Amino acid sequence: MNVVIIGNSAAGLSALEAFRKHDQTSQLTIISKEGKRPYSRVLLPYYLRGKVPHEHLFVREQDYYEQLNTTCIKSAVGRLLVEKQCIQLEDNTTLPYDKLLIATGSSPVMPPIPGLTGDGVHHLWTLADAAKLDPFFKEGNRVAVLGSGFVSLQGACAALSRGLHVSVVELMNRIMPRALDERGANLLASRMKEKGVDLRVNTLTTHIERSEDRKYRLFFKDGSRMTADFIIVGTGVQPNIAFLKGTGIKIDAGIVVNERMETSLPGIYAAGDVAQVPSFSGGVPVVHALWPTAVETGGVAGRCMAANCTPYKGSLNMNVTQMFDVTVASMGEFLADEGCERWSDDSLPDDQYMTIVLKGGVPIGATCVGSSELVSTLGLLRPLIREKVRIEGKPEMLKALMAQNISQHHQAFVK
């Protein structure tokens, strides 16, 4: 069998390793657009902070592909020729496949702001992005960060740690609207301001101009303005699926897949940021551009391509990061809708926060801002959410379930 994987980040690597556990003889080829040696995207902000050296960004050894009897080709994909069952590379050469995994990931979205162009406009998504940004991280420089998601704020934190003047501009009325609830967002916003960040929420950038001294001037709808030496754009991502045009593969928010990660075309799979996968809650399938989800879905795809199929139980989003000297995390359906119950840890200091959301007595999500101990509590909660364990009565029941076989854990939910 001839197996091809497009993409060598989290989903592609996970698929490769899962496949080789069950099939050591089939011919396997990985196509990598960026380079042959895989790196961790989540470590890029720490590289810019100076906390992780360049060599430590790479997550596999130089001989990784040789160890797994795999060929790695550095190339972009031009088209997928379904009728010929082959892939056309950027140099027009073709590569046949019997089974194919699309793990092409996602790319940053550039918002339609007039003037948002030039060599001073950057993303923080790839190793090449980080390399281009690093020379701008000079003490005293001013950076404008557009957007306030995890990637944007990690970039802002890295710049602040290197002595830059940092402004964060968010269109919505609070930061991290997709990753924190209102109280958690407010706590993080307060911490950012204490650290010296110029934070502007509910702010629409109308246009940008480049002055003769090559600085950027940002103009806002409320009449205010700002000057920056460079700009980091972090306003969302979109799946890399342009090469699938005309293939007939079903696409919605991402490539639609079933619980085996198989697309609408037999023998073609998708995983990671590019795939719209089943949700743990059983609701509408989702696209979670998250490293853990990419690892999970890639593993499922790899096993299923090797004919040792384990259906995917569904994506449970979990964001965890440390920035501005505080740990921030959210998991599952952390925004409480009507009919949900919220259990908060009242024992925490005023500058920390943790809450768990339950529906019908079943925990469905949680969020926290504070110490790293809080994240360990979320880790204990994760299997209870996945297994939809009903919690009878008070938070003490939940604490007891999380504490089973755990000698030490965070003293949460004391009332």
C-alpha cells in the first residue's frame, strides 16, 4: 500500500507514528511545505522571549523519518487529482497514493484594513514568521498587536519581556472572547495593564498609514490613533484547503470527516486544524485549531489508514498558556448558557479565578486564571467531562471524584 500524508506538524506526525505501530511495510511519504524537520508551533512565543533556544524548537531528531521508514519531500501541493489518485506538487511532478491524509493545518487571516501591508506587518504562526519578527524585537520599539487570542497575547507578552512598548487592539468588548469567560478575561486584562500593556478593547481600526520615517499610524473609529514601529496580526486562522478545489471533497468550516477521520471520498482522510471533526458533546462538528486536537485526530487517522480503526470520541478543546506571569486555561463549554450551573472556587485570592460549568449535573467545561495548580485541577476534570460523569449534589462530590488515586491536588471548590 502507498500512503501519503500532507503536512508534518502535530496531526501528520501523530498519524505517521500511529500508522507505523500497525503497519511497518507499506510505502509512506510525508509532504512538508516548510521543511523536513518538524518543530513545535506552540514554542515560538517562548523562542521570541528568549526562553527557548532555536534548536529546542524542533520536536523530532534529524533521522526521525529514516527511523520510521518514511520518505519526506519538501514541497507545496498544487492540486489533488482525485480521478488519477495522485497529488500534483508545485513543480508539477505527481505522487500516487492508495490512502491519503490531509493534515495541511491552517494559516492566519489578514483582516481587510486599508494600509495593513508592508515589511513591518507580521503574523506569529510559523518558524519563518518568528525569524522575521525577531529583528523587530528591539528594546524601546513600539508594537501594535491586532487581536487578543492566545497567539496574539503570547506575541504581546514576548515583546513586553524584551523591553518593547506594547499595545493590544481588540475589536470585541473584552479580550480572548473565544477562550475565556468575562470574569477570567477581566482578570487577565487587569494583569496586562499592571505590566504596562496599552490595552484597547471595543476598538475598530479604520485604516493604517505609513509615515516617511516608516512608522505605522493606526486610526480608530473613536477618533483616536496610535503609532507603532511594527504590527503583529492575530485575528484568526483559516484551514489550508485551496488545493482541494474541484475535488468534490465536502467542505464546511473545514474538511468534513466522520468519526474515523475519513472525508466524503473513500481512502482520503483529514486531521488537525484543517478538519471539521465530531465534538465531544455530540453537537455540531467543530474545527479546533489546537495542538492536542491535532494529535488526537492525527492518531485516529493513522490507525484507521492502517485498518486498525478506533472511532474518535470527539474533540474537547483545551487551551493552556502562561503569560504576563499568570496561567490561563479554558476547556470544553466554559461559557454558561441558560440552564447551566456554575461552581466557583471561593477559596482563591482575589486575583485568581476558577469556575466549572455543569449542565444537568454533568461537568461540560471550565476556565481559570491564576496559578499553575489550577490547570492541574482542570486536568483531573477532563476525563469526567469526556465520560459525561453526573455529579450528584455539591462540589464536594466533584472534588472527591477528581481526587481518586491522586495523593496531592488543588484544594478547589471549598464552600
